[in-house]
Amino acid sequence: MRRLTLVSLLVALFLSGHAPTPAAHAQAGTTRRVNIPYAAGGVTWGQSAIFWFGQNEWLGWGQLGVPSKNYVDVRLAYTTQALNVRATIVDYYLWYKDAPSAGDDLTAYDAVSIYVDTAFDRAAKPQTDDYTFLVGARPWPNGNAEAYHRQARGTGSGWNAGWSGTWMDDEDMQWESGPGPNSNDSIDYGWTAIYTIPWTTVGLSGPPAEGTVWGLGVQLYDRDSESSQGIVAPEHWPEGLDGGLPSTWGQVHFGYARYTPPSAVRQGTTTIRAASPTDNTVEDAWFGGGGWCSGGHEGGGEVNHGDDPELFIGTEVAPTHLPCFSKSYLRFPLSAIPGGSAILSATLTLHHWGNAGDPSSVIPDDRPKPSWVHLFTISDPWDEMTIHWNNAPLAQENLAATWIYPVTSYPGEPGIPYSWDATQAVARAHAAGQPLSIALYGSDSDQHSSKYLTASETGDWNVAGRPSLTVVWGEPAATVHKTAWPGMANMGQTVTFTLSLVGSGQALTLTDALPAQVSAPGQIRVTGGGEATYDPGTRRLTWIGSPATGQAVTITFAVTVQVSNPRVVANTATLSSAQGLSTDTAVFVANGHQCWLPLALRH
């Protein structure tokens, strides 16, 4: 591991004379990613990956035909033969092109496109490794209707719409009653597009290796009336997607997210849970239809449930059942975990007490079903008391999933505990100095799969049932840290270097080659064990020791500045262990000049 100190940043600015560049050298925000599973036995949509975008907006019975926004669930999985994508689209006004010809623009009707960048080179123009596939909506039965297909391959400067890639789709529409699509005389519910894209179509002989990352984007087109005025602006994932700019697409990672905690010495365990129903230590809220499928056409619309003692999770593949869909968002503070700690493990625990379906029904489809519930990180802000279906931020990444199995009767308090591995999510949030912000949502395909859980606002009779986060943290082992003090010194003045490390119970070797701009060290002080020596010929300080696990070691020595011109002096130390190398660099400014900016007053 290598890190730069705050002094090094100030030094760079001091010498360059330039102001810091805002994060323009990095993208605004982190690219959204979906980790998709390998389906060895064939795709099971109820255990696929899932993400969502758009808003659900029904303007009411008196507003039929007025353009409105749509909501989309996207499920993904891959097999030895193909990439599989399923888009469930909630759309109350369905319009399709009747008997389209090859030249018709299907984006002027209900349609959905996906984009893939198989090289993940995030180019400024579509390259030959970039592909797009469009499915146009049409009523069943139409099967793999090629007239409703569009596809293109990048050329290096744009798209080749004449490219003839081979792929399959399946499509379905759902509406309340006749006449249905292409008429706004009755309410429609939406439609589904399923893509099957063989690996050979994108130039591969088989699936990408686990860990491969591609670019991915999804764009939804919508028309809500016969007139061209009913064409609605496209919605897309991620938010900044431009179909002609692969650098704006999101990411798809083949395989589940993998994370290995750093080597560290365990120091403590912290459990975070609300202490009372009014304690806002943990914030949580659900939105959607809840346990009563009360979302109506709006899927919960703009109703907030931030003060509810319950949480709900549920989804299906049928857009008709949107009133039963539910998501839950949670936020845990991490301030009780010491800064700089390594996160060894983190476990999110919620308690399940009920679910949809009739466990005694003689009809199998009416019985409750298990749910594959995903944990997503959330990087954008949200407020517990104002969050709802249409303003909730999108998921950043799906990192873990857990099966929740139905109960046949009320299990009593605190309920049945279910846990998610939140280690990677907590490690990221803690490193960024942020609370853990997450969402829970399933990828269920069956009816009667909603799950009912306990929220932080539950009464004091069920403290154990409240959501909790248990974090095991420690001190990074076999890691060196180096500092220089003061940060600025003139010729002949003294600078003190301090090196610190934590033992791992194994043999460690620390080397530090001093720069030519400083003298040989004075007295070398070592606390915590081991022995340090200095070789004048190589100007190298060496420390060797085997401190016990968790034993802190500090090495301190002073040098004299031996240059007269202004410059940055950098000194890197390297710690070697059986686990590998750890390096750290300390810097100071030699013979720097002070300057003052003019005072500006605001009137």
C-alpha cells in the first residue's frame, strides 16, 4: 500500500503554482455497477441480478393519453451460451408500430435498447467492440419478431446500423381490458422485453471469465398517444448515459462481487442499532405497496414511510403487480469505529416476521415463495422522512444477497434473523468517512414473494428485532506509516522522520534509503522491539524485528537539510513481510518561500 500525506499535496500545489483541479480528472460520481451471476443450470430470473431506473407516474383516469414517466426493473444473468437481460417496464399507455418495415424508427414508439462495451475501453465514440440491441414493443403473440429488432455495431466513429448480429428476444404486453395497446380507452400496465445475446454475436466463443467488466447501458423509449406529441423523452441507466458515448455507460461485472478484507490485527467489535423508537442513530424507510399491495397504479408513488415500525421488500416480473413491489433503504453511522481502522467483517441483520401468500392454500401459486434479497450500496443522499418511490436514489452496486424463506405463522419476537455480508460496503463507506447507506430489494419473479421485516421504530418490547450492523475492526498489520516534521525547513535546519508499524507475529524488515538532500541520521530511537542500523555507504536505514501481533513499533531519527535551493524532498520507506510489501512516502519542502494571497471582501 502506498499513500501520500497531506503535506505532499500542499507541496505539489506550492511548487506548481496551480490551483487544485476539481474532480474533473475523475468522473462526477462513481460509475454504477451491476454484478451478475453465472447461471450454470439455465437462467432463473428469481435469482438473477437486478437494478432499476425511471419513475412511476400515472396521471389518473381523466388524463389518459397525457405523457407520463415509466419505471423499469432490469434483471441480468449469463450462461455458457449467452448474456440474458430482462426488462420489466411499467407503462400505462402502450403504443407500438403496427407491421414495421426495416426503415421505421422504433424509438418513436415503446421500445428499449441495451448497450454493451465488451472491451470496456470507455471510448468517446462507438468502437467495433461496442454493440446496441433494441426491442420494439408489440402485442403477443409475436415471438422473436425480427421486424421489431434493431441492432448496430460501432465503427470507431459512429454506429453501423446495417450490422446483422443474430440474437433472440421474447416480449409480452399486459393491459386491463380491450382494446388495449394503441388505444388509450383503458388502462395499460406495461410490457416485458427479454434479450438472449449469444457470445458468438459479440465475437466470443464462450462467456467472459469471472471478474471481467463490460460497459452497460439501458435506454427506454416511450410513446403515450397516437399523436407525435405523445412521444416522451427517453429514460436511461445510468443517469448520464449517451448511447453514442461509451464513456458514459455503467458497468456490468461477470460474477458476484468478491472482497478480501485487509490483513489486520483485530481490535474491537462495534454493533450499531437504534436504542429506542425515537433514536435516529439508524435511519430506515420503505416505500411501495407494503404488505397490503396498497401502491395503487403509482407503486407507492410519493408516499413516505420513514416513521413506520416495519420494513417491506418485494418485486415480481409482472408489471401488473407493481402495487405489491416494495424497497427498503437503511443508513448506519460509522463514527464509533476509529478512523484508519481496517474493516475485517461487517454483518447486517434484519428480522423477518411475515410474508405475502397463504401457506395453507391448496393452489401452489397462492403459497408464499422464498426471496433472493440483494444488498445495494447507495452513494447519493436521501432523507428518511421524505424518501419515496419516485425520488429514491438509484443503486450504486449490488454487493451481497440472502435467501429469505417464508414463515407459515407469526414466529414471535424478535422474528427470524437474516444476515447480509456488508464488509465491502462498510469498508468503502468508512474509508470515505461516510455512513453506510444501503438499499434492500429482491429479484423475485413469483407472486406472493413480499417479505415483512422489523424497522428501527419498533417498540422497546422488540429491541433485538431492530436492524443492526455488527462491525469487526482492527489495526492494519505489517503496514508502515512515515511522517516528516516540520513540513518546511531551510538549509542547516533539522527535520525529524517518524516511522510506525504494527507487528503481525512474523519476521518483518523495514528499509529506508535517505535522499541525497539530507544528512546521515543522528541517534536512531526504536520503541516496541527490533533493531535498527544505518549503512553510510548505501545511505540506507534498516530495521529488523518480529514484534507480536498488535505490537506497535516506532522508529524516529533526525536529519539536517543539506541543499540551499527550493525543492521538494521525498523519502520512501518499505516494509517487507510474508504477505508482501507496504510503502509510505513522507515529504517536506526545503527552502520554500511563503506567499500571501490578497484579501477579498464581499460587499
